[in-house]
Amino acid sequence: MAYPSRPVRDVLPQFNGTATVRQTPQQRADLRTFVAEQYTALCSLRVLAELTGRSQTAVSRVLDEAGVPRRGPGASRLSTT
């Protein structure tokens, strides 16, 4: 039995076509704010990359620019109590 494929998210309208080398300062600030807020709210790098039309590496760089500490890889552990 095959596993169902994961959903592929569309790029949000405010980020559609902005993944270029020549971003305006306002576009970069909007991206930084969105990514920082969503990552802090436990959104994954993969999902943020899909929503913004960028690679996971680009999203990681934006988080570094924003000064957001990154989580470790994998799911968080379940408590045994």
C-alpha cells in the first residue's frame, strides 16, 4: 500500500514573484517579519519555503538575519510522565 503524498502548498500572493536577487528593502523586511513570526509559531522550514517560494536554505538565512534561534532537527520528544 502506497503512502499518500504530502500536500504541496502554493506560494502566498504577497511573496509571489519576489524571490529574485533584486528585492526591494520593503519586500525583504516583509519576508523577514513573516518568516520570523511563523517559525516562532512552530512552522517548519519546509512549509515556510513553500509558502514564500524560496528554498529551505534561503529561509534559514532569513532566520539568521532576523536573529531567530533555530530548533533542533526532528520532532520534539514526548514526555514520559
